[in-house]
Amino acid sequence: MGYQLPYKISHIAPTKEAWTLLQASSIYASPFQTPEYHDFLLAQTNHKPLILTVSSDSVLLSLILIDLQSNGSRIIRPFTMRAIVHGGPLISPECPDDALRLLLDAAINLSRRNRAVYFEIRPYFNYTSYAQTFAACRLNYIDYADCVIDTSSPEIINNNIQRRKRRQIRAALRQGIDFIDKPTDAQITEFYSMLHRCHWQRARRPIPTLCYFLDLAHTSIATILLAYHCGQLIAGSVLLHDSTDTAYHYYVAGEDHQYHTLEPSSVITYHTLHYANAIGCRCVSLMGAGRLSTPFGVREFKRRMGAKVVPTGRYLFQINPFIYRLASFALNLLCRGNA
């Protein structure tokens, strides 16, 4: 009989107490790896949360919450099934590399059994110290980056914004913009229509359903912020936050062409940063700066708002390489069909 590593893999969610303790001890904690986010995903169409943990002597060492998601009709769905780990795995300081490798291998195998085309970790932290472990699991590093803004004080937020952008925001605010931090379901529905239209036009990628945003707004880990001018919705954003120091600017949209003098995307981002400071968040992740090897206009906008580019990367495992090559094509068809 061979030697057995003293680790146990479980597909059952840990107790909330154990989960909370792991969050408190891990430097990789985010709203995307919380019990609240898991429970939220359970109720969503086209989303299925998959939990995996590794423990030793009943001590929880690491946890991965996988968002198994898909889009489109029954014909297209097999081409869009993907297993996404938002934020990255929760890892205890006491977690050995071999325990983490065991967990990652199990996560890839679980994703395969659920017919995912690929498994991808989209971290908002620097996992460089685990690079060899990720590579041993055949997770391919891709040079994506994140944008992070210091929100430890209102003065720092304002001073980090580029001078010209700061003048534009101030001029827009003088025209009278009303911000709403607790929108009604009707207002969220209005925001969703704008978000859906703007996201399809610019990113050409699907977004979750209206129910996703309505449900998210009623969780303890999300706030939807809206900006109105003369009773007209001009911009909105979704901010995820929990007990950690970092908040996450999850979705944002603005009617920049129709109300260009009001700088909709800039003023809602400005308000979101100050809101994050008011609730005790010392920094905000703007969640996405694209690939560093590729020009990306949104990255430049975020820099003008005071963001620093952080090379967090992504880690990809192609479960079905052939279908993976077709998946982008299928997603593009889906986008064009719904634009």
C-alpha cells in the first residue's frame, strides 16, 4: 500500500464558522469566495456553484468556489460551459503546496465531470508564490492585469485622479447630478437595460440576467450605485464588498455619448470610489486591465482615474482544447445574435 497524503478533499461546503475563519486568516479573501456569494449563485439561472475544500486533521486549509456558468440555447450551451474561479482560491497560511495542488487537481477534474470546456482562475491577488504549484497542475499563465485604486482617504482619491480628468468631473458635478445608493427594483431594471446595451456594444460579451442583478442587490456583499441628471439615468455601477479592505467594481456603464458633457462613466466611478471609502474600504479593484501585451483603452481610462496596474494574471486549463477553440467563435455568434 502506497503512502497516503494526510489531506481530505470534500465537495461539501464547510460550516459557516470554519469558512469565516479561513477568510479571516487568508490574504486571498474576497466577496467571490464567501458563503453569501455561494448562496447567491445557487439561485441563479445559468450558474451553478461548485465547492471544493482540502483539510488536514479537520483543519480547513484551502477552499475553491467554482462558478460553473453557460449562455445561450441548448445547442450553444455546451460550447459556452466554463468553470470560473473569481478572485482565486482561499488559502490558509498553513496550507502546504502539496495540499493546494491536490485541491487544484480535484477542481479541474470536477469541472471536467460537469462538462466545462475550460477551467480558469481569475485572481485579483498576486499568486506568484504559488506559480510552481499552478504550473504543476498544468494551469497556463496568461498576462492579464488588474487595476487597483487607493481609497484610504477622500484626499488620496481626489489627488490620484489626473488633473484634467479631475477638472472634467468637477465641471460635471456642478451641473447637478443625483446619486442613489439604495435603488429600487424598478431603478435597477432601468440600469440593467443601459448596462446590457452598453456592454454588448463595447465588450461584445454576454452579461448575466436581470434577476442576477436584482438578487445581487439584496445580498450583504453588493451595492448598486446610480447617477441621475434631471431625472434621467446617466450611469450606474455594481460594487462588491465584504469585511476585507478591498471592494470590487464589478460592473459599470454610462451613457457617455448621449451625455458626454456630464462624464457619466467618470462621475459614477468617482462616486463609487468615495462610497467605498465611506464604508471602510481602503482600496478598490476595478477588475480588469486586459492583457498587458495588448493595447486596451479601458486600462488607460482607469489609469486616468488614479489606478495602478497590477499584473495578477489568469490561470487557464483547457479541458477540451478542440471545443475551447470553437468557444470564442460561439460566444461571438451569441453576442451578434443578441446585440
